[in-house]
Amino acid sequence: MLGWLRHHKGVVPYLFLLPGGLWLIVFFVLPLLTTASVALQEGSLASGYRLTFNFGIFPEAIGRWDTQLLRSLQYGLIVTVLAMLIGYPMAYTIAFRGGRYKNILLLLVILPFFTSFIIRTISWKFILADQGFILGTLKEIGILDQGFRLLATPIAVISGITYNFLPFVVLPLYVALERIDPRLIEAATDLYASRFQAFLRVTLPLSISGVFAASLLSFIPAVGDYLNAELLGSRNETMIGNVIQRLFLVNRDYPEAAALSLILMAGILVSIFFYSRLLRGQELTI
């Protein structure tokens, strides 16, 4: 075996890819093909399903749930922008101003991961409660009206999603910023660039890879999230993840649920494609 490998050294890198490739085939490609097969079937749970290549299910599902699809994309975009606005200064501070406290600050960033996702979301339900310690206190001192509320509103859902996925934004941004040589920024300031100009012309372009990774890690799970809308929102804040969950587990309408899953995946892929083209252009022109 070793002798064969010595004579076929070009095969060695592909052998290292083999375990990961098999994992993707078993746990991604096969489930994806199964989902596509289910989406193209017709029938019911009682009579059984049969593959009829019913491609009409896709426009029907879009027409029926277009509001939830658009809302999910909208919430995902808002969450991504908010997480970037909050996470970039955090990552920048840790990378360039953290000093010997970098490890402690990074630990504080990932500390929420030590708690269950569900528990963190339920905690937001108590924080945003109408008579909770925040709104209740503000109402008692007269700053807010007694009828003011945050739960069951888009603000609550977006806030919960942003909080839950913020670490996914901070960490890749920190990695990208940590690689930047501070002497490059000092050289820009020596050439009479202001701090803001140095940031736009040096720091931001060099951290574009982190911005792209952070955006994907927040946008993709945010669009497909259903737990925050379920616990913090109402029927008016229902996202496409809630629809898919109910179609699968409550209505048992497997073809439509599978079709919506594929539509959501296709929408995300198209969004990522145009976003990557936009960022690539920004990287070249800055």
C-alpha cells in the first residue's frame, strides 16, 4: 500500500478528502435528494404517496406562503445588518485593543453557547415581558405607557435572532482582523490618512473575507429560524421555518413542506450568489 502511494502521490490529497466527502454524501446529498423526491410526490398519509413529478407544487407553495418567505428574507437581512453593526466594533476592539485580555473577551463572546438555544430564547421572553424588570420599571416611573409592549412584535423576533447569532458574526470577523498587520494602518496614517480613511482603505478591504463569512453565518440560520418567531412573536411574525415545521409535524403535508424547504434553500443560494458578487466588486474597487 505504501509503495502504491509513493508512485501515486497525486492521489494522496484526495484520500484526505474522502472521509469528509462521504460524510457530505450521506448526511447532505442523500437527504437533499430524498427531500426533492418527497416534494414531487402526490397522495396522503392515509393512502400513501407516489412519485408523479408534480413540479406544480413549487409555484403553488410560493403563491400560498409568499408572505412568510419574504418576511423570512427580510428578517434575515435585518438581523445580518444589525449583527454586523454590533459585531464589527466588538471584533475590532478585541483584535486591536484587547491586549492580554483577548482570551477573556473571546470567552465572554462564546459564553452564551454554554446555555441551550431554547433557554436563551425563553430568557428573552422574560426580559421583554410587558411587566418584566425592564418594561415594568419604565412603566412604573412613567417613561413608557402602560399599553406599550415588545413581545409579539417584529422587534422582539429580530432582537432574539440577532442575540442568538451574534457570536457567529464576531468570531470570523475577529479572525480576519487579527491577521491584519497594524503597521499597514500606521503606514496609512503616516501618509496623511485619517483614522476613518485608513479604516475604509486598509482595514475594511483586508477584512472582507471575514465580513463575507460572518454574513453567511448569520443570514442563513436567521432566515430558517423558527424558534424565535414561535416564542417571541405572534401569527403576524410567522416565518417560513414555522410554516415548514407545522406542515411536517402537524398537517403532515410532506410534499408541500419539502417543496418549501427546497424553495428556501434556492432563495438563500441565489441571495448568496449576488452578495458574493457584490462583495467581490467592493474588494476590487476600494
